[in-house]
Amino acid sequence: MNIKIKHILALTLIKGVGDAFIKKKLNDIESYINDIDLLGNMLGGKVTKEGILESLPLADRIIEDCAEGNIELVSLLCDSYPTLLKEIKNPPAILYLKGNKDNLSNCIAVIGSRKSDDLGNTIANKVGNYFSQKWSICNGLVEGIDKNSILKGDTVFANVTGVLSGGLNYERTSSKITKELAEKVLNNNGLLVSENPPNKPEDQFSGSKASRIQAGLSKGLILIQSSTKGGSKYTLKSFSEIKRVIGVISFKGNKNFDNEDQFSGNRLLVENGITGLSEMCDIKKINSIKIKKIIGLKSKEDYMLFENEMI
């Protein structure tokens, strides 16, 4: 194992050392990564030589777990780290990958409610079917819109990228539906991604935290169905920090779309654009939003317009 990856992994295991700190200090880390004495002295804050040394045994165990599970570790210092993901303010210092890594260069996020209705599920499947022809559909492999945007009969579309909120030994870390979908993703040339060590279980906070990875990996994002209070706001908020394009399913004139709370987030974004995004995601400074464009999606012509904006 590359000593640089081992030492960055050790840094992430120090209590109080977050991804934003590591990104901010990345130049210093790169300069002194092979010298623990200098690294501890130069970074300051929560980082000490003693803290790094204490973390190394656990880093070794995690690396062994990765080897056993055929999981690859990629750090912010690696050339293979996804360029797009580096653009968010707190990219994971370490990514854990399993499967087809070529997907990382061609992701599109398809997101929405876990409590989707029949209309939302039908739209999700049509959108997934269309975009999976050229793109890797990226989502969290959970119930609702995520699941229905990747389903193809008893299997899933090819080249799906699943961002797991637990470790990649998903049989012991993930919910039942995520386990089932993760297995299908790997069996059809897909990729699994996590920021967590292989055996770390998902918890009530890890899903919203992982949403920033979906946002960062994706050249564009499509919101299928969400209320204004739905969990999709976490992915949308992370996506708002980067200059990319958002597609929002819009079926004005449809009774369900016009009246149901399950589509209230869609209506807010379609009708109010950036202002609506600010309101839904509770973004205080609207001028901090960097979104390139918000496009309402109703037909394949809209899909093509959305694709052209991503190129």
C-alpha cells in the first residue's frame, strides 16, 4: 500500500480532523506526507505526531480489510481521485471504491424522495432508462426514487454508481434494500463508492453526509420528485456550490404534480429558480449559489437540452 494513502488515512482517523481541513492543508500534506515528525509540526490544530502514530495501527487494519474485500483506496493526493469531486468544499480525503472505476468520469445524479408515489417511480424509471444509455446513474441505492431510477426488471441498468452511506462490505453495513441493489450494481458493470472504512455501518447521519459525494461526482443532477422538506435538499445544497446544471421534472397541468406535497420541491424550483433553491436548501446568501442553470424537464427534447448543458 502506498505510504501516502496510509498516512492520509491515519490523519482522517484523528478525532476532530475533517475533510475540509485536509483539503485546505493539502499542499502541506503533500510536501510532508512521508515524514510524520514534520507533518505533525506543520499542520497544527488537532494534528500531532503522537496522534498520527496512534492512528496508524487502525489504518493498517482498514487497509487489510480493503485488500480482503477487493476494495481500492484513493486519496486526494492520487491522480486517479475524481477531479469533479475535488470541487466541493469538503471532498472525502479517502474514497473507497469497488467495481468499474471508469464510471467516475461519466456520472449524472438522479435523486428524489424515499417515499415516492407511483407517478414519481414511473418517471424515475423512464429518466433512468434514457440517461443510462450514455451516463452512469449515480444515487444512494435506497428505497423510492433512487431504486426506481436504476431498476431494469430483476436487475439494474448497466454502469450504475452507488454511493453508500456505510462501508463497502455492504452485507454487514447496509440496509436490506441497499444490500440487494449493491449486489446487482456490481453484477452489471457498476461501481460502489463510500467515504467510510469497509466495515463501518450506516447510521442516521451518514446518508445526508454522503449526499455531497453524489453531488460532487456528477456533471448534472436531476430531481425526480421531492417535497420542499425532503432529504433531496442535502444533495441539492452540496450541488449548489459548484457550477453545474440541475434538471427538475416538471409536469405542470398534471393534477398530481400541481397539488401533491410530494412534488412541492419540484414546483418551487421550476417556478422560482435560484431563489427557490435558496429557500428549499436554507441557503442564506443567494449569491453563494453557483448553479449554471435550472432546467424544467418534461420531454426528451428537454433531456437533450439538459445533456448539452452538461458537456
